[in-house]
Amino acid sequence: MKYLDIFPLLKKYGIKPKKSLGQNFLIEPAGLNKVIDAAELSKADEVLEIGAGLGSLTYLLAQKVSQVTAVEIDKSMLAPLNEALAKFDNVQVVEGDILDLQPDELMRKRDYVVVANIPYYISSAIIRHLMEAETRPRRVILTVQKEVAERVLARDGKMSLLSLSVQVFGRVSLTSIIPAGSFLPAPDVDSAVLKVELYPEPLVPLGQLKAFFKLAHAGFGQKRKTLRNSLSAGLALPSQAAGQLLLSAGVDPQRRAETLSIEEWKRLTVAWQAPA
């Protein structure tokens, strides 16, 4: 495959990566290949790329698949991005925030692959946005900070709101580590490539997802406290009512949010939604 040289673009357009947007451009070929390999692409695939930046990854994706829809939120990137990709007729560049865009309008068919190099704090929101769309991907590849990847993978009593938010939608695995020096500018820590194989349906029924996440946000909102206290504060419930809710779902009110499994959060959601 041919790789994109972004340095002439940086010079021509006077581009400086923006910290506010978490911009660290992946430019080293070995690192780019790790992302491509994790995506397991075929020529027939369609890819939704989130956070295209200057197009280093887009340039490779266009050589591998039938269609790439590249979303970029930073207006200053659009001119160099379009210049970098001018030789390809199978790339569509879309300006905007993916959370404000509808996948149903971006992608022509289901079963597409998402590739994203994005700030970790919106990773779970993006996966939820994609999963709740009518036109859903089959796989999501995320490049995130290594310690964030470890949080996403956490199980066995060490769950976080982030891990819960991702694992409810798919089976997660870490495919490789990308050294910090592979990025421009180099971040302070190494990154990891996460592969999320999305389930045909989330582990929580779609009609219960809103309640499920409201409970989870409340539970993890004060994670050092017992669930009785954190749910009482987060849901504006009397402490006794929060305790009864937990007991009705078979959960000890003295436990903490990080110790609950997805199945226990599901039971708690059902109990909370049950008629009084």
C-alpha cells in the first residue's frame, strides 16, 4: 500500500494540531497497519471513519475497501483532507460532529465497519449513537490511550461506566499497542487498538437502554459510596427506597457500582421500571 506524506500539507496549510479536539495524528506506517489489520477489511466493505484528521488512515482505507465515508469535525482540516484524497473516487468527506449526524443517512447499507481515532471521553457515546441507529455497524475499531483501553476491558469487580457502556453493545478485545512516537504530536502515553465486535442486539433491550444508562450514571456518579447512597443521590430517591430497589433486584445495597455485572444492572433496570 502507498502511504500519505502529511508534512507538505501541514506546511502548506499552516496546520497545528488542536489540543482542545484531542488531535494526535497517527502517521507512522506500522501503527497505521495495526489499525487496518484490526479492522479485517475486504474490498466489498464500506467504512465509516470518525476523526479523519489529515487523512493518513483514510488514504489507506480507500485502497482497501469499496467506499469510505470520512467524518471530520474540524473545518480547518477539510481543505487539506480533500486535497490528500483527491485521487480517490470512493471517498466521501463529511464535515460535522458524528453525534449530530445520523448513520442511516451516511451509510448505504448495514454491516459496515467503523474506524475511529478519537478522544476517549466520547468513545462510549459514539458507540451508543451507532448502536441505536437503524443502520448499524458490525465492528468498531477504536484507537484510544492504553490506560483507557484497560478500563474498557475491565471485568470481575472492576467495571467502570466506560467499560459497562461499551461491553453492553459488543465483545471487546485489545489487538495491539501503538507507541506514542507513532503520533504527531506524540502524546504522553502509548495508545491501544480496541476491536468491538457488536452484538446483533445490545445485551439490554433497546427500550430499556435509557433507563439502564440513567441508573448506571447514578450508580457510578459517587462510586466510592454504596449503591444505596449513590442511587439515592443520583435518582433523588429516599435512601430506604433505593435500598428496596436494590433488594428487589437481588443486589446487596452495601455493594458498590464497580462490582455489578451487566446482568445485575439489567435486573436493576427491570426492577426500576416495574409498576409501583
